[in-house]
Amino acid sequence: MRLLIATDAWRPQINGVVRSLEYMASEAPRFGAEVAFLTPERFRSIPMPTYPEIRLSLVRPGALAEILEEIRPTHVHVATEGPIGLATRLACLRQGRAFTTSYHTRFPEYVAARTGIPEAWSYGALRRFHRAARAMMVSTPSLERELTGRGFRNIMRWTRGVDTALFRPRGERILDASAPIFLYVGRVAIEKNLEAFLSLDLPGTKVVAGDGPSRAELERRYPDVRFLGSLTGEDLARVYASSDVFVFPSLTDTFGIVLIEALASGLPIAAFPVTGPLDVIGSSGCGVLGPDLRKAALEALDIPKDRCRAYGETFTWHESARQFFSNIEKAHSRA
């Protein structure tokens, strides 16, 4: 298999889409696959309105046909619905070439939060985008049920994994802050519902690792919260291991790789009972999910860290890659 993955999400962005695709490429040789990426690195770009950290590629109409001719992939996967994804989809349709897609991000909710555009309009556009694919991959059972109810079809499951060698419990605590430490990791943006966490009356210290368009305003409004900025690799892993509870206030994430990074680091989860946390935590006993986030965060302090670590170790990138490449083979074999 010579697979071309077209994605608008790419470095230097730090998010679950980028991490997932990078791990798929690293696991590809084990499944007899060769992966090439079509990313914003190939094109000129402009900052996205209201979110300049994300850049939108300026894709020339004929460029995709030339790239497909250059790479000659046997399979194509469109990972995102941005300019690169749209152009790749169109080129595949014009050439009669089969392709798969994946649904990573709740764009309708994000767009509605930022612009007021009705979610129904965006979901209609997304249905049209994914309908042409042989299959659309989603990360969780609850997301599959929800999107099926919204009229999406040809859905296949693709779970996520975690680097358990990097994200692990450690003996040292590097954060000089009063315990207990309640941690959030991710984008600092309106769609993450971060104020539901920052406004809680909790003992100890609240810590945020991440960056985004809302950071300056939230730092001003919540001076007692520790904002660490964007962290990756060993720096991020040490912050996880120095904390006591991972608080996940998002109502819109489709999975939340940070959840399993926290679990692998030995952290119990406090979150709302929505898609993502419901699927990841399930009946594991490694988190507290409820409408009262403060109550959930305090109760999560009593969950044993070794239980969380053991459960986090069940999420592997090898299994994620097995599902991913198997889905692509099955989808492309469909008449």
C-alpha cells in the first residue's frame, strides 16, 4: 500500500490530529504500508480569521492532479475538511479515484461558537464532504451513533493510542505549586469550555498547559491559575506526572488524546458525561463524570493512580494503526 494522507492540520500545530497521523506513519511499515503526506508545507497560506495560529493553505486547482501523478498512491486518505482536504477530494472525484476520510473535529460547534452560523448548516456541508468517500472513520462508539443520527453513512471505527514509555508516573514533581494540582492540557480557546474549569472553587492549584487565542484574556481574568504555555514531549510528560487530577471541561471533543495521556501518567479524570470522556473512561473506574465538575474533580482525588496507569496502558498506537490501515484496505475493496 502506498498511502497519501492529505491533511490541513500539521506541524507546528500541536493537537490530536497531528499526533495521530504522525504515529500512523511511524507504524506503517509494520502493516506493509508506505505513507506520504500532503500538508500545508507544500503551499502558501494565510492565517485563519479569529484563529491565526491555524493557517489556511492556498491550493492551486491543478496542483492536486500534479501531486497525485507525482506520488502515484494506491490509496488516498483525506484527514481534514480544510482547503487541502477539499482540493484532494475534488481531484479524486475528477479522476474516479477512491478515497477515505476521517472525522476528527466538531467544526459545526466550533463555527457556531465563533460566528453564530447555525450548526445545521455546517453539518449539511460536512455530510456532503464525507458522502463521497468509501468510508469515514470516527474515534468512538458514541460519536458514531451521533453522526449516524445526523445522516452520515459508511462509518468505520478508528481508536487512538498513547506513548506509554513517555507518558508514565514519575517519582519527581516539577511543579512548584500547592497540592492538589488540577491540570488541563489542550488548546486555550472558546470551544474548549475552559472557564468551566478555571472558575471552580478548588483547593490547591489549577494549571493549564497549552496556548490559543483565549489565553491572554483568561490569564487576566484568572490570575491564580498557572498558565504554562505550549509543552510537548518530555516537558509535557513531566507536568502530567506532577499533577493529581486531570480536568477536561470540553463538551465538543470527539475523543481527547490528552485523556489517555493523563491516564497513562497515572492521573484520574474529571469531566462532563459527553462524547469522548464517556467512551474513554467507560466503566474503568478511572474517572468521575458528572454535570458538577467541581464535585467530579474532588472525588477523582480518591482514585488510585496505579489503576489509571494500568488502564492507560491498554490504549496502544499499534492497535490504532492496525484499525486504520485495515479500514483503508476494506474500504478500498468495496465495489
